[in-house]
Amino acid sequence: MSAIKTLINKQNRKVSIAIIGLTNSGKSELVKRILQSDEHILASVGNTSEFEFQMFGNLTLLTWDLKNSIPANKALWKRSILGADALFFVVDTIDRESFDLNRKLLLELVYENFPIRLLILGSKSDLPSSASVGELINSLRLMELDSTKCKCDLFKYSSKTGEGLYAIEEWLNKVLFKQRERIINYIKIAACMAFFEESNTQMGAILDDTPNISLLTIMREVKRKIVIFSRTMRYHDIGEEVIKIANYKVIIVKLHTKIVALIVGSNDSIPRAIEIAKNIHKVIHPYNDQAVKLHKIISDLYPLDIA
Ligand SMILES: Nc1nc2c(ncn2[C@@H]2O[C@H](COP(=O)(O)OP(=O)(O)O)[C@@H](O)[C@H]2O)c(=O)[nH]1
Ligand SMILES: [Mg+2]
């Protein structure tokens, strides 16, 4: 389950997210990534050429292919897209020629529908020519948007590597469920696993003093997940994935040829876990696994984070 799907399915209500953007901006890939379509999708309908929706449990994802202007007068647009609980506007960060048109569409959207809350998503962050956040802000002239009419945030993400998806989940949590950002100083790391692609070796450490059977089983499952993750990410230098197994969350971070997975509590902060995983990356090595054990690294550096 993706973190976003898990978040929505935890709520006792239906949630619809509208994802709009030009054709090819990356909407369908994002839907696939959120729904992780190995699981059964309950409904998938293409009513018109531009509109699609997919449902999974409490979550409905609606996508709309934008053309040269915002379809202000269409009933379907108003009912489905503007009526959704959250609105994502996807911009292809490698298609610089589309920035002007995206800018025009954004203005139309805001000035016809204010006040509006928007999450602008720069897709394809995994590609080398991807525009930076700064370039996007300038090109889309986001600073000039009237803040009384539009409250917007901007993140970059990749449907291929998973980078940035946890930030989207945090945003939904904050905006949709009015929950405070989960700024917790520490998390509970139950176990950690590292995988070195070059030597094809793994090292693992259980940090929970009283590991139960389920944690041991989860470790085995994580081992398997890391190998699969490594295969899917083989052409990518950076990747992130968050999965839920039983009562734990597993945060997997790849940097270059190393992968680190942290098994944390299901309510722990994902950004904090990702930050720790990235720090562990810096200090582990395939060659010193005997001398420097993961357990020691974590207990020295993050004593409060141990379960
Ligand atoms: N490298 C990369 N390619 C992507 C990403 N998202 C989408 N694409 C590719 O961009 C093209 C258009 O994506 P799609 O989701 O179908 O766009 P849509 O028309 O907005 O639904 C496809 O070839 C996708 O494989 C991404 O995050 N990274
Ligand atoms: Mg599509």
C-alpha cells in the first residue's frame, strides 16, 4: 500500500483527489503509483477523453487532461474536479516549453475559482533535465499569484523513484484532515536493514529489545522488498518508498548503490525517518560491516529513536 492510500483508508470518510495537468504531464503515472495497481481497483472509468476516475476503498482519484484553457463551463468539471477534496496541478518539469501555458492555466483556474487551495506538483524529478523548484517558481511566476485568492504549495516528485511522495502525503494530512504537521523529535526504530548493490550483501539490525515474531517476519519481508526495490530502481540514483507492513511503516531510501530501510512505528514521522536513513547512508560501508554494526551506529547517533 502506498502511504497516501494508507492515510486515506485510515479515515472514516470518502476522499476525492483531483489531479489536473496537460497531457503527458504525468497524471496517470501518479495515479498508478498512489494506487500501486498490483492491488484491485474497484472502478476505472473513462467517461470522456479528458476525464478519468479510479476508486480504491475510500479514495477516489480523478484526472483531467487540460488543453489550452480551463473548461470553466463544463458541468462535469465543476462537479468532479472543483468539487474534489484536494486539487493537484501537475507540471512536467522537463517540458520547459509548456511553462507559459501552465502559467496561463493556473491564472485562469485561480481567477475563476478563488479562493482555492492548490498543490502544484513538478513531475519527473528523476530526469536530469528536470527544472529546479526555483526555476518552476520563476517560470510559473508563483510569487505573483494573489495570496488572498490562492494558497498554493509546490513540490517536486517522481512516480518512477517515489521521491517526494511522502511530502504529498504530509500535505494531504495537513490540508485535508487538519492535522498538525507531525513534528515529533524522535521516532521509534524497531529495525534497520542495509543493502549494498555492488556486493549484493545485506546487513540488518533489530533495535527493539523485545522483538516479537511479527517483527522477525517483517524483517524477512523487508529483505525481499529491498531486493525488488533495488531491481525497480536500477536505472535511478535516488529513490524513496514507504510501505506499510502490519503495524509498522517501512521507509526505504536508495542513494547511489546503497539502500537503507528503517522499520518504524505506524504513526512515526516519515520525513524524520527519511532524514535518519539518509544519515545512515553516509556512515555505512560494505567493507566495514564487521567493525561498524548498524545497531551501534543507530544507538550512538539516535539513542532516543530506538524502540
Ligand atoms: N521519468 C519519468 N517519467 C514519467 C514520470 N511520470 C510520468 N512519466 C512519463 O511521462 C509520460 C506521460 O505520463 P502520463 O502519466 O501518461 O501523463 P498524463 O497524460 O498526464 O496522464 C509517460 O511516458 C510516463 O512514463 C516520472 O515521474 N518520471
Ligand atoms: Mg493520462
